[in-house]
Amino acid sequence: MNIKNVICFFLLVTLPVALFAQDKSRPILFNSGWGFHKGDITNGDKGGAAGVLWKAVDLPHDWSIEGPFSEDWASATGYLPGGIGWYKKTFNAEAGWQGKQVYIYFDGVYKNSEVWINGHYLGKRPNGFIPFQYELSKYLNYKGQNIVTVKADHSEFADSRWYTGSGIYRNVYLVVKNSVHVDLWDVAFTTPKISADKADINVKVNISNGTATQAAIGIKINLVDKAGKIAAAIQKQVKVKPGKHETSFDAEVSSPRLWDVEHPELYQLQVQLSRNGKQIDAVNQTVGIRSIRFDKDNGFFLNDKSTKLKGVCIHDDAGALGVAVPREVWVRRLKILKDAGVNSLRLSHNPHADYLYDLCDKMGFLVMDEAFDEWELGKNKWVKGWNVGTPSKDGYHEYFKEWATRDLSDMVLRARNHPSIIMWSIGNEIDYPNDPYTHEVLNTGKNPQIYGKGYLPDHPAASGLTVIAKQLVKAVKAIDTTRPVTAALAGVVMSNEVGYPEELDVVGYNYQEYRYADDHKKYPNRIIYGSENGMQRQAWTAVDSIEYISAQYLWTGIDYLGEAGKWPQRSNGAGLINLAGFKKPEYFYRQSLWAYKPMVFIGAKPVTQLEDKGIWSHKAIEPVWNWPAGSKIRVDCFTNCQETELFLNGKSLGKISRVDAKGQIPSWAVDYEPGELLVKGYNNGIEAASYTLKTAGEASDIKIIADGTIFNTKTKGLSQVEVQVTDKNGVLVANADNEVVVKLTGPAKLLGLESGSTTSHENYQSNTRKVLKGRLLAYIQITGKPGKTTVQFSAAGLKSASITLTTK
């Protein structure tokens, strides 16, 4: 026995997780070495005619973000272009694939994707957010090169109410399977009964037999904890006829490690198939053991513990990167949101990238997964600004009748084993009054969201909502009955008249906190929660003070491209953090309401400045201590500490109790003088947190902070580098707008620069960009080649700075 076999035997005996990690049946990342052509071409299915220019790209790739921004495009989608794009990739088929089933899997292509292999048409998928796969096997060439071509048609560019991007913007994989195997999404893991002492688990495995004869198959299932210990083991012999055969397994886990938001304990579910004693397939999935339930009177329970869902809505994009967002970007963003006390995410208004669900499992976020923003009729997609001019009616509704059940089913099948998911949403604001549905009741009562005035008899009747909701709920429950089905309702007063809410297990109310008490009384069996909400305190009080309301989902966690106002605005600024992931004052206010770790934050504004009463952002203060001499300044403090004390240049300006402060926001009127403004937070008389503002001098330096500088050649890493314009003492100059130039030497490339501006039309593909409020974020992509990369940041009149990134 050679050394390789010895090692393999050792792993088989001692580390079952490692065995599956080495398995050849795992998906192969297929992202590198693609060519891209913007525009339609002839003979695209065969790789295009001679003379067609192909740009070398690695996936994921979003061509819309390459711009340029133009008023000719649509405000709804960020004034960025759509169009048609082609992709192609040549590759060699491995000899070991012969006789096996080879698939290509796309996590998402926006949109109307069509795929060919060696000129053979494989299929079309209109929905740009749903994963799909095709089998390549019978068309592969083993004596020469193979060519995969993909067409994405986003000609209807004003087809969404937010930015979607264009192209193959998510990961692509090759999957190689034996003729008898476990197919895509064909393992289901559930936990029917859970207690602190034990958990009953059920595993359903659907085995595909691609041969013409019955096969005797051995199935082995291990549930392995994070320490590598087998918590449950199952073995079984089954006879599988040609086609598909589902087998169900039950087991018990003693002293289970329960998954929750504070301690997201995970297990590895390992499913192995063998034939004649030889392994022929293996599937390894991350799962969790937890229980969930919603109660009409008492809210939401996780592992039988009452839990308020402190949620935010998020879209897919990341500013400069469009929707082709590396995993590391979401790691940083989710950490920031977690620190604010966020424990739940609404994935609005479509299924998201595969890795985001994995991150939610690992980081402890409860997830509402959402399928659609419109059903069989189109909504308004604004072209010249929100509620301005004539809207576009293009969109998914064009494909809904043919594809909705399949798209929804695939969403559920793909994500059903993620412990983070607690709700399936079949739609967002499908009942938006008069956009398009209407009802006579709109002539009465309070309607906070409405297009037009009152009942519009030429619009479709709201009764159509109920019929479709019933169909969609049935599709979800055919696959998963362990989670409730929900929808986010904008026109509750209208939907109540036609029975739409009664088709749902739990009912989301968008911006209608005022209806909670009356509807709870009128519909006592209805489970109500806030599915989309503004930032104001009373919206949270409606959750915090009412036992039967379990959730609030703020619109929104992060600024996003699209859903913009009139040109030049091209992004929506409703988030707690901006496009660069920098925290806004509103972030700290939310942290003061939701986080447990002691915190304080101060910001200032002129005493005479009126407060913004808007529902999205109303904390109009800035963390700046540069004001005209003699100014009377109001200093507000966001804190979860019992008391706070403000100091100006070492002198106390008084201590204020949080409970006695108006709105629980301690506030001081201060005669401005330059220097240092310090706030301290106290619990039980002991200092628990502090925050400092300093007067900034003239801009002189560039300061850089990277979240990573050491990388591995085995993986492509990403360094997210924060750039700050500071004075000579290192104090951020918050009014700086210098243009920063980035230069790289070494095995890395600049993916993009993001300032967080919602109105800038600077080229996202450039190596220069103006800072916003003294800050800028640079995304540096490591190529995976060994060596050192020097990244230099410079600006006219400022001392430059550089950083070295090392790939080992």
C-alpha cells in the first residue's frame, strides 16, 4: 500500500468529513477563462462568426455596471444599460467523464438566458434570479475542444423596480455524476421533533438511476458535528429502478447542538451511495437542528424561545461591483449589520446568490426567502424618476403563467436545507393599490401606499390575487411544510376584502403599523408581522411593545442601485449603511435600539435645523465637530447605556439619563469651540462605552485600512481597503472630496472603487474616484498567483499611502 492509500485509509477511519471533501462528485467551479461580447451576434450558438471580438472575463460578470450611466436608461434600474450579451468558454472533456452524466449549473443569469454546447441547444430560462442546470453528456467531444455559449437578453432594460445587472453574474459549476446518483437538490433534511435532550431527524434521498436496469444501491448517511464526531449514522440497501426512487430515513440525535442566532451550530449531512462495495456518489450539505413557530398571540419562537425579528431588507448589488459580488463583500456587510443587532434578513425581492444562504447559516441570520415582485400583471417601473412620467410595464409577469410554479419550486428545493430560512415569501406588494390591482374599498379609509386616487375601475380586480396566491402556496407546500408561507402586503385594506391574507400562514404588513391592533382584533387567527418598515421609533415600538407582532424588516439595510429619483440620482439611499458599507448615523440609532453590547454615538447639527420626519431616514446628524465660530450646536447621542455624559475639551457639559431624554436620545445644546467632543456611557455608574469627535484641520494625508493583507494561492481572495482623507493628526476630514488615484503592481487587480455617492456618474471601471465625506472603499481582487502586490493611493495635494498584499 503506497503512502497515498495509507492517508486515504486514515481519513476514512478517523475523519468522515474529510472523505466527502475529497470526493470527485463535488461541483467544479467553472468561472475562469470565459469570453464576453456585448451585443447580438450571428452564429453565437457556435461561438460567433469570424472577426467577432471577445473580451476575456472571469465569472461572475455584470456588464451593466460597466455603464456608462445615462439619462437614456431607466431610473428604476439605476440609469445603467441593458441589452444583449454573449459568453463563450472552450474546455477539454476529461477522459474519466465518459459514461457519466455531466451537467453545467448556473446560479443565476440575468436574464432570458439561452445555453448551447457545441452548437446543440440546451434550453432557456427567463427568470434571472433562479439557478438551473443542463446535461452536457451526450454532446461532449472527447477528441477535441468543447465550446459552451450563453446568450443573455436584457433588452427590456426597464424591467425591474431596482437594479438587476446583466449577464452571468453568479457562479457557474460543472457537475460530474455516475449514472446512478443523487441529483440536484434531491436531499431533504428536516427535524420533526426537538428538545434539549434529543432531536428526531428525517432525511429523504431521491436517487436517480440513468441506466436501463434496476440497481442495488447501498446508502450511508452520517450527521457530523463541528468536532468531527458522528451524531447520527444510517445505512440501508435499496433497489432503484430506472428513473427516480425516494427513500426516507429517520434517526435520533442525543444532546443536539441547536442552531440559533447567537450560536449558529451546524452539522455536516453526508450522503454516500455505493454499488458492489464501491462509492459511486456523495453529497455533503451543511444543516442545522432548530425549531421555529409563529403564534397568533405571542409572536415568533426559535427553539421555543420568544424572539423578536430585528430585520432588514437587502438587494443583491454592491455599488461599484454591480451584482457580481464576491463572497467577502457580503461577509463584511453582514458583520456590520450583525453588530447593529440585526438578526434577520429579508432577501428582497428574489432568490439571492448561493453563498449568501451559507453565510446566513454560519453567521446566525434568520431569513425570509422571497420569490417574486410581480405575478401575472406588470407593475410600474419608473424611467424618469420615482412616480415621474410614463412608467415601463416590462417585467417578469410576461413569463409568470408558464414559469412561476417551476421557479418558485426551484427556489424552495434549492434552499430548503438551510436552517437560517424561516419563511417562504410568494410575493412583495403584489397588492400595491392600483399598481395594478384595485378595489372599491380604496375609496374609503386610510391607504398609505396607493398609485392614483381611489378605486380605478379600468384596473384589474383585486380578487385575482387570491386565486394565484392559492396556487403558489400549494406549490411551496408540495415541497416543504416545515416553514410558513408568507407575502408582504402593501394594500392590506384591499386584500382583506378578497381573502388574500387567509391563503397565507403568516401575513406581512408593509408600512401599516397603524393596522396591527384593529386587524388583530378583527382577524384573531391571523399571524401578523412587519414585513417592510420605516426607520422611525414608533415603527419599532409597534413590535417591541406588542407581544403578537414578531418582526420588523427595515427598508433597507444597505443602500442599493436603482429605484432612483430624477436624474442625476441613480441609487436609493434608504439604507443603514451606504453602498461602500460605511455606517450612517441611522445605523447607530438602530444599534442603540437593537444591540446588547454597550454603545454610544454622537453627532451634531445646528440647533435651529428641523428634524426630518420621513419614515426612512430621520436622524439628521453628522459625526463632525467642525462648525463656524459662535455657532449654537445640538449634539444628539444614540446609546443603549443608562446614562451618558458629554465633555468638551475635558469639561463636563452634564450627565443625562436615557430614560428621561426625549425619545431616549440624550441631547445637549453646545456653544461650539474647536477641539475634542467626548461622550461616555455608563451602566450602574460604571463607564461602559465612549465615542469621540475631533475638530479636523486641513486635509493633508491619506490613511488606509485593509480587512486583509495575507492571501493563499489556492483561493482568489479579496482585500477591501478603506481610504480616508485626514489632517496631519490622522483626523478624518469629513468635507473632503479629493479625487483619489489607485495604482497596482503585482498579482492582483482593482475590481472597483466605491464612495457611497447616490448621484456620482464617475466611471466604475476607472482607477480614480472622488471620496465622499472623506472616505472611499477599494476592492482589490487577488488573482491567486504567488507574490506581493503594492497598492498605492494618491491625490493631488495629499501625502500618498500604500499597502502591500502578499499571496503565499
